[in-house]
Amino acid sequence: MYIDKLKEKYLLISKYNTASSLLEWDFETHMPKKAAEKRAEVIGEISGKAFEMSVSDEMGSY
């Protein structure tokens, strides 16, 4: 069913956003200084993936 697939996609997007938020919090609070560049890359990758999923043609088809 479409609604089940849509819920599944939104759940996955939510998981990406949650992971990104946690990494951003760590970036701001406890992360070692030398890890900043790599952490920023990871945050960008995860956030970008969540955004791409949310605006994809597949999501628009629901």
C-alpha cells in the first residue's frame, strides 16, 4: 500500500535527521577539535541524503 511505503520513507528520513542532529550537538559540545572537518562532512552527507529523499520524485508520487 502507498501509505505504508510513505510512512516507511518518512521514518527513514526522520532517522537521518535524528542522526544529523546528534552529530551537530556533538560538534557543538564535546567533539575533539581535530575531528571538526570530518564531522562537518558527515553531517553534510547525512543531511543531504535526508533532503534528497524528501524532495525525490518517489516521494512526490505518493
